Amino acid sequence: MKDFVSDRANTAFLKKRIHAIWYCIPMDQYHRAVLAAEEKFFDELPVILVLTKCDALLLQGLAALTLEEKRLPREERLVRGQENAESMLKNNPVWGKVKSMKYKPTAKVELRDLNKSDEGCKLLIEMTVRALDEEALQMLLVTTQHTNIMLCIELAMER
């Protein structure tokens, strides 16, 4: 896999080149370890850490409530459960591991509620565009995003 990524990161053929890697970690498995083979991705290209299923942490946050908190009214339990979930997200071991690597992720995206809207995908595209280090690549990605005119305008204003 490392050879494939390295070859594709350095190829002269634009259409065969890998420009960035989305490293996806489902948060319903947030305790899983980062494998040595996965760490090597961070040596070659811009890596966008994509935390998926962040809304799944709410169940774990609710499960972490104390006995006393479980007796609170439903709305208060949900607030406390969400606070626990946000703490789990902020302090998850995967993020701790990758942000201490020599080549840190260039961006982190937390995806939630993708069954309800495409806002997470818009954020992922925006963070990917910003992670690319060549203006031509940024513009190429933006032009393929016909539905994201605001991102095109934003990038043009920054230039």
C-alpha cells in the first residue's frame, strides 16, 4: 500500500496522482488503535482526518452518565450525554495519536447527521481544498463542485 501511495503521490500524470488522503475513523469504533501501516500515510501527502459517525458518540455519552444523572429529566440527560460525547470526541485516542505524529493531519473534519443533509460533505470538500498546497489543484477541485458556488467565491476572495 505504501508503494502504491508513494508512486501515485509522485507520478507526473495528473489524472493518476493522489493529491490528498481522507483518513476516516468511525467514531463508533473510536477506541481502535492506529496501525503502523496507517501511520505511513502521514509521510507522503496532505492527510485530512475524517471522523465519521460522530453522532454515534451520543449513545456512548448517555451510557457514561452517572446513576444520579440518569434520574434527571430527559432534556437534561440529553444535554449531559452530549457533553460526554463532545469530551469523548475531543479526547479520543486516535486524534491524540495522529496529532503527535511528525506529519500531522492538515485538517480534521467531524461528520455528523449525514442522513439529514449534505453539510458534512460540503465541509469535507472545503477542508480538502484548503489542504491542497497548489492553487491549480484547488481550483480544479472547486470547479468540479458545481453545487458549491460559495466555496468558489470564498477562494476567489482570498486570492
